[in-house]
Amino acid sequence: MASSDRQSLIPSFLYTSSKTLLLNNLTNSSPDLAEISPAKKSLMIQSPSEPSGKIQMYSPEFYAACTAGGILSCGLTHMAVTPLDLVKCNMQIDPAKYKSISSGFGVLLKEQGVRGFFRGWVPTLLGYSAQGACKFGFYEFFKKYYSDIAGPEYATKYKTLIYLAGSASAEVIADIALCPFEAVKVRVQTQPGFARGLGDGLPKFVKSEGALGLYKGLVPLWGRQIPYTMMKFASFETIVEMIYKYAIPRPKSECSKELQLGISFAGGYVAGVFCAIVSHPADNLVSFLNNAKGATVGDAVKKIGVVGLFTRGLPLRIVMIGTLTGAQWGIYDAFKVFVGLPTTGGAAPVAASSEVAK
């Protein structure tokens, strides 16, 4: 972290050691300060230390590792909750038949057996793996990119805006990767007999709707996923920082990796609850449009109703998204620790001016 190329506009809360950044900037601006004794240097306040890993922060290898972590965190977790997603989609499409969570599972079990609970798992795994790769990889990229544009002072002052802008930019790209898989998944899950899975469902969908039909739900998908992801990342970063600040009696750097990963899961779960509420109306629209041929947003609002858009299937989605988001952050940060990178969030920014004053 002491090399000159790491001095650029990276704010301290984005994993930079503020002590190193400050000393390097002072030394470059005033050569006389290069002779500061170790004893005097030790009087300066240190920011939380970083794990000394094999991968340099913000290098191509760093972004590749974040991309791989995103594939694991999103692909595996979404596949694991396929039964919940299946019931949720059917409750949104046919609430008269799937009246509640318990009755929904009962209907599926009676009509399709145990194997029916995992119908559509292949497009789920592939689609959300692609989405996770773009979501987490580009989030780390845009977070650094917007921080460099803002500069250290404003990036620290407006860090929440950096989180929001970075996550929104990443999700725009991620949903383009997800949309075709999501369209096939919803059709397979909500129309029994349409197809067994992605292999026969994709060509059948394209034959029926055309290739562009795979992206019919892209705008509602953006409407669902962009607010969801903005809430997911910004609230997670804020919640984790607050946990370390108010609930943990020692700095993050002194916490065990197990505790840090537990905090990642807890912060992710709470963030997931907020995500589910914010993005639920658009989720109902996506399910309706991908299930009904030629349907429009107006048709969906007329059929479901405004209140229904906000409430239909919401309790199940809160449980599903809370668990899923907590697990995603746990897996993502566990992978980062595995490759020698620090966990996400938790290091409160320290202004360089305050360190000089001290």
C-alpha cells in the first residue's frame, strides 16, 4: 500500500491505509518531512489495517477475484432458494390458486412432486451467476472510479452517493446479462408443460416471442433490480460500518475473520429486508410480463392493482431476499478472505486534515 500508484484518489474507507497515504503526500510535498523519526510518525492516528494478501487492491487480479466471488455468491444462493422463488412467482401470477406460502408449497407438491420444487434451477444458476459477476465486479470498479473523480475529500464526505452510483451503474450492466435467463425461468416455473428447463425452454421461447422477446422484461427488471441493488450495497456498507462503530468494542482490524464474516451476513440480511420492500412492485411486474404473451405494464397494473403490486407475495419475498442477501455477502466476503483480500465495509473514513492536526 506504500507504492506511489496507490496514493491516487482512493478514500480511506475504500480499503486504503490513510496513514500511508498521508505520509506519502506529506513527504512528496515537503522533502524535509522525509526525515521524520519513527517515534514521531507513531504519534499519528492509524486507520484499520488491511490483510496482506496476494492480490494488489484495484489491480486486474482484484477485479477478477471480485467477479469470481460475485458468481459464487449470486449463482449458488439463488439456485438454493429456487423452491421459494417458484412459490413466490406462482403466488404473483395465480393468487387464487396459490393463496399463501404453505398452501403454495402444498399445491406444488401435490401436482408436481418434490422434483417440481427445483424446476427452472438451470436458468436460475446461469442467469444469476452472470448477474453476480457483473454486479460485484463492476460495483468495485465503479466505486473506485467515482471515488477517483470526486477526490479524497468529497469521496469521503459523500461516500453514500458513491455507493449508490457505483451499484446502480453495475446493475444496469448486470441485468442485461440476466434478462434472457430470467424470462425463460419465469415461463418454465409458472407454465407447467411449457418446458423442462433452459435447454428446451430457450428455443421454444425464442420461437414464440422472437429473440427480442427475451428482453421484453428488461425495463421492469431494471425497475426491480436497480433500486434493489442500490439499497443492497449502500445499506450494507452503512449497516456494517455502524455495527463496527457501535456494537463491536474493538476495531475491525482486531476482529477475527469469523466475526467479520458473521457481521457481513448480519448486515446483508438486514439490507436484504430493505431491498425486498423497495423492489417488490417491479418484481410483480417482471413475473406478470414474462408469463403473459404480449402483456404490457398497463395490463399488469390493471390486473394486479396498485396495492397488489406492493403486497402480493411480499412476506415470502422478505424471507427469501433477506436470507439470500445475507448469504450472498457472507459468501462474497468469505471468498475475498480466501484469496487474501479484506472484507467489505466497516472502516470509517479518517480525514487527512484531522490526522495532521493530531
